[in-house]
Amino acid sequence: MIKREKPGAAPAPEQEEKAPTEAQQEAPEPDCQELAAQVAELKERALRQAAELDNFKKRTEREKADFFKRANEGLVKDLLPVLDNLERGLASAQENPQSDQSLVQGLEMVHAELLKTLARYGLEPVESLGQTFDPERHEAMMQQEDPEQEENTVLAEAQKGYMFEGRLLRPAMVVVSRKPS
């Protein structure tokens, strides 16, 4: 059964709509403000996490590239004494007039090919002779008086120095000039 209201009659108390007050209309509910603040905080946190992940990926790629770039450093460093001995043998054979010239030419070819191969992997000799002494690239073995050269000029090289991928692998051992006293 349906109740019908009579015209002009007051509505039933449970059916009365409550009109919002002015204070409720002007300010959003406190729960909405809290939710909006939480959403803003979560957005900011998500952006920071995305940035951190991107930085991590970039750093990992950079470290991986560095690792592969320098992976051969140990092998090249172990080959330097072999290269030194080959150069000494070649110098000795070139100085001896009784040496078999075909053997000397063969050693020169092996030496050139070894240097070319090592250079392809990042090995570069340190230029020393005639250069100004640089303590970051040279190791002074001794000083020698030379009135013709400027002070701290490299006069001789006892052992070659090498750079590998832009870093000093082994300093050159050199003789440095000084002015006579």
C-alpha cells in the first residue's frame, strides 16, 4: 500500500532533505583534503622512484661499459714484459752486424704486429724522449747534467711507459736532465 501525501501537508521526518550549511559548501570535506594530499605525495614518490630507476639503469650501463673497456687491462699488463724482452732482443740483433738479417726482419714484423694488436685494444706508448718530465707519466731513474738541454727534459728511456684506455698502465722509467752546477 502506497501512502499518498496530501497537498500542503508537511513531509514525513525521514523524508526531509537536509540542506548543506554554508560552511560545508565552501570547504571540501576533510577526508577529501587528506586523500588529495596522499595522492599528491604518492605521485611525487612515484616520480622519484622512476627517476632513481632511470639513474640506476644509466649507472649500470656505464659501469658495464667501463668493465668491458678495462677487462683486458690485466692481460695487457702481463704482456708488457714480453714486449720489453722482444724489444731488447730486436735491439741486440740490430746492433750485431753478424745477425741474420732475415731473422731481424722477422722479429721486426712480429714486434710491429704485436704493437698494432695491443693498440687496437687500447694500449698506447707514453712519449718520453725530449719531453718535459711529468711525474704523472714518468718515473725518474736518475738525473744527468746536460748544458744543452733545458732542466727536467727527458734524455733517455730505460723502460717504456704505456697508457691503457686513457689511464697510465706503467710509467716510463727515464733519465732527466739538470743544469750543471
